[in-house]
Amino acid sequence: MLHNYAVKFFAPLLISPVMEDNTLKITLVNDLLTDVENAMLHVYVHVWNDTSPVKHLTKPYHV
């Protein structure tokens, strides 16, 4: 189990979401030696008492 977490935190692509002043800010870090083109970021917003997302956002990225 620890190995799975180690693989994730040493991954070459990192998505770091932060809530600030009721706004979701997302930072993408690319440690690969090449650009990542035509990437799509999907954000699903859930509430605690339901399994269905209340909001789904999709944004194209070039990292």
C-alpha cells in the first residue's frame, strides 16, 4: 500500500488543487522532458450526501 502512495507522489505530472476565497485554483506541474499537449482536465464536484457530481468542468491544457 505504501508503494502505491510513493508512486503517486513521485509521478512526473502533479495536479495540485487549492480552495481560496471560495475559488478552486489548480496548479499543474510537469517534470517530464517533453510537453504534454492536448491534455484535458476534468473536475467533478461532489457533495457529501450524494454520489453523483453536482458540477463537472472540463478544461483543455498544454503543459
